[in-house]
Amino acid sequence: MALGKAIKFVKQIGVDNELRKSCYKYNSKEELLKKLDFNEGEFEDAINMELVKCQTYEQAERFQQLKMWFLIL
């Protein structure tokens, strides 16, 4: 159920500054993904699932920014 973990992460990371800060503690994205127990494809699917629910440009922009943030980790 890794997709469920990715969805939970996507929803939580936007509002939880401590969670976001903890993501910077890992030496690599692979290490972070291992800890979070999902992969980049599942993260992408979670973002896309949230994007289709957006009703405003601002909501969609927030998820796009999250996607870009995760890519540069």
C-alpha cells in the first residue's frame, strides 16, 4: 500500500513544516524514499491524484510546487 503512503505524504507535507525539514536530513532522495516506503512513481501518482481534485489554479499550483520541490531534493 505504498501509494497510500505517498498520498498521505503529499497531503501532509504541504502543512507540516517539521516533516519538510526532516526530509532534508537524508543524504539522498533514495534514502528518503526508502524511509518513506514509496517510490518516485508512486509519489508522481499521488501528486496527479491530488491535481485532478483541484478546483482552482492556486490549489493546483501548490501541488506543482510540491512536485518541483521533491524533484530537487
